[in-house]
Amino acid sequence: MTTEGGGVRASIFLAVNQQSGRRAESVRLDELDRDQLDRDEMIAALARITASERFRKSERIRDFLGYVVAETLDGRGALIKAHSIAVDVFRRQNFADEAGDAIVRTSAHRLRLFLEGYYHDEGAGDPYRIVLPKGTYVPKFYAVSFPAVDHNVHDDSLRGRDQGSGVLGPAASGP
């Protein structure tokens, strides 16, 4: 990763989107610094995520994501800790026990999996990504750049099949 223009540049590889049948593609994620965040755009991104089929199944995960995004957008990201999530999201007043901490860690892991699945399927074309990095409960926000698609490029993996390679060409025809 390199720092460029105030944001961290990162490139990730997205697998084939099963719903749309889109080919796998590389997209560029530009981390948005606090001063680059458009609150309305991030709230809209959050709304798309929580309205998705995957997130509608778990109120706990929706609430967790909504809490950490709101706290971060309100400038309180540094205050997000397991204790605050346990108390404010999961209503665990007696957080002194290990069970409260385990609930937060397990829910964070599930949230990361939900986000990964969302961006693989329903959210593959979203212009922004909200990511909960491992080791923290403070989300990061990314703007997504999709590469231009050249419709004149042919798939080389199919080219040999129609040029007499014997797979589908004349040699494969009957006796």
C-alpha cells in the first residue's frame, strides 16, 4: 500500500459475482480520511448494507454495524471498545465477565463475514466499502474505483477450441 493524495491506496481482487455472473475483476479501494468522508454517502452505504438480505437476518449484526459507523462518523471512533459495544449495543450491563467480551468478539467476526459476503454478492457494485479490520472495532471507509471494461477483448481461454484444437473443432467431429 502506498499513501497518495491523503488516502491509502489498496487493490483487492473480487471473485466472480454469482448473482450477476460478472467476471472477476480487480478494483481499487481508496481509504477515505475523516475529512474526506461524506456523512450522507456513508449513511446511504450503511442503509444499503443493512437492507440487504444477508443483514436482514440478524438484528444484532445490523445494530453492531450501525453503532460503530455512527460513532466513527460522529468523531468518537477512538472511544469504540468491546465494553462500549457490549453495553450500548448488546445491553450487557454486567460487562465485567468474560462472556460479554466473547459476545463482542464473536459478533465482530460474524460482522466481518457478513460484510465480506455482502460485497461479494449484493454489494459488489457499491461505490463505497465499509470494512471492520481485524484487531479493532473502528470501521474504515473506502471509495471504490472500478476499471473500465474493454468490450473488444476476447477470452483467450476459448480461442483454441474453435481453431481445430480437437476439443470442439473438426477433429472432434464423428467418424
